[in-house]
Amino acid sequence: MTELPINTPLGKLELQRVIEYYDFPRIFTCINSTGQIYFGISTYDDADEFHWIYLPISSLRLSAILAGATPLRQALLEPEGGFVFFVKTFVNERAEFSYALPEQISEDDLPDECYLINIQSEPSSRSAIIDPSVVAQASRRETFNYRIFPAEPAQHEIASRKLGGILTSTQELLDALGQSSTGQPSVRGPISAEILEKTKINVAHVFEGSFGVQFRASQFSDLLDQSLIAAAISEFGNVILAADSEDLLGKKLHSLKGRVASKYRRLLKELSDIDSGLELKWGAVQQGRGGTFSLTKEQVRKAYTIVDKIDIEMADEVVVNGKLVGFNSRALRYEIQSADDEKSYSGKVADDAVIEVLNPAIGEFYSAKLRMLVETQSTSGDELIRWVLVSLSHRKSAQVT
């Protein structure tokens, strides 16, 4: 009998969606009165009896299957609850029901590895899940929760401009980490569109208990549970683990190269400005990955100072011989005009700058060693160049050409 089984532990079932039909529904979804969803698969039938596999499933995993992101075979072999149900229905007899482990499913009853369903379906609102590990496994998309003010559970608000800055700097840091993970990091110019698409994250949920958001990767992981965004998030976690250790941060950022240091510096600056720590809870698609990584607000402030120094150390260096136009030892600002092309350079004086001149005089000629810091927008490639003065010394020849 092809009707849904009754009087079984599955509960009172209602048919939701028929995916394959031949004489009767062969693959379908149904739901019971408590909201539990099942995937029903016909495995055998004759004139008298019908055999089925019922797979209990979450709305998020269901959406991934219907969208073609998770093969039905994989869902059966890796059930979220660890088991499936075998059901037999008969023409004139009571249905038979049994629990089964996935390894008990016959190879003949499993769909082909290449079998994918492709029906776009949005998960219902009742499936709003906050646990990133659950979401990642169900949706096959890398997911992480981002808590701002993690030590202040009563803080539920944040200035919109500051939130925008944190979200933007987080995305650009992941873009840089993704580029670094490809083995071809760059300091200047736009990151390729292919990388940006693979490291794109979406804000999927906002939650209370200290202000926080949930990010989900824009793309699904591949059949081997691999993705570039997973590699980027993993490196992000490693950077956070370095905390406020100058030695560990230095080694990590120098190994990542490219624009990672400048992007991490910007994120730390945004957090430091609002006196906040950070907690990242990563739910990974691949088993054995993920975890929780955090910084206190004190660590954020100290790490910002360290990364600011590292960013300068990693920058390209030039020597400018020219006339000192401005110098403020208290505000640590300078401006110098090149004697070669009259180009002006200005910016901040590094905290550890070597100033060989006791009292730098405006209008006098000096030799300045500058380091070029490049702030690059990942998508547009627009660049803001900052010149940091790291040393100032007397120039032997002081004639403007």
C-alpha cells in the first residue's frame, strides 16, 4: 500500500513534496505533527508489500539536498541523528517499523553517487538554528558566529557605522587570507573575482546575548568538504590564536604575506575603537575542523599596537632626500618635499623611528627613510597609500634640482 504509514513511531505524517513519481511517490518529503521532517525513499514493491527508507532530517539539510548541494546518498550514509528507519507497508496488514544504522542500508537501495536533486527551496523560519556546527553540517556551507562585546552579555546594540566597519574589514581580511591560501598573495591591486566569489560570506542571522551575527559562506563546499573559505577561516582562527604575542603574531603574519597584516590591523582598529573583544565560533563542514577563537578587549588593543608595527616592518622602503616642510614631534606627523621631483610625502612618524636630528628644522634638507603602507579595497582595487617615517638624518648635499 502506497499511503503514508500510520501507527508507527514516525507519528502522524503529512505529505509535503513529491520529488520522483512512478505509479506512486518514489522519493518525497513528509512531516509529522511535531514538525519532524522525513525524506521517504521507495526501495522495493510488489503486488502485496512496499519497502521504504525514512530519513529524519532538519530543514537546513533538506534545503541543501533540494538545492543539489548535498547528494541524497551522502545524506543517507551520514544521517544527522545517526540512524534511519526501515518501514514495510502491506496491502491488508499493519506496517512494520525498525531502526537502522546507515551501514545497514543495502548498496542496491542507495541512490547513485552522482544523483543530485535540484529544487530551490528556502528553509522554514522555525529552522533558524544558531549553532554554527549544526548549520554547517546541514547546509554544507562554512558557518561562524561572530560575537562583539563577548564579555558583555547585556550589550545588544552597536553603532551602525562601527558595525559596518567591522563587517567590511572582516570580509576583506577573509579575502586576503583566501588569496594567501592560494600561495599567490599580493600587496597591491584587486584580488581576482574568482577568489572573491569563493571567500564571500553572507550575514544570515543576528542574535542576542552580547551583540552578534552569524556568517555563512556564499558557496557550498565540494564533495570532499573542501573550500577556499574554509582555508581562510582556519587561518583567521590561527591569527586569533596568536593573540597579543609579538613573536607569534610576527611569525604568522610574515608567513601569510600579502595584505593580511594591513587587513587584520584594520579589523583590530575597528574593535579597539569601540573597546570590544571578539569571539569567533566556527562550524566547519569537514569533520574535525572548527572551534572557538577569542580575544579580550585588552588583547585587541595590544594586538593592534603589535600589528601596526609589523605592518610597517613588512612595507616597501624608499629613501627621500628633500626639504622638510612640516614636523610635529608631539603629534608624530611630518611632511617632506623631494628634491628630485618636488613630490610631497606626509604621514605619521613611527613610534620607534630613528631621528638623528635633535631638533628638525622646517626648510632644512634631510634624508628620510619612508615605508609605504598600501590600503587596498579587495573588490575595486582602489588604493590608499600611507608613508610612515622610520628615520630622519642630515643630508650632506642640500641643493634642490
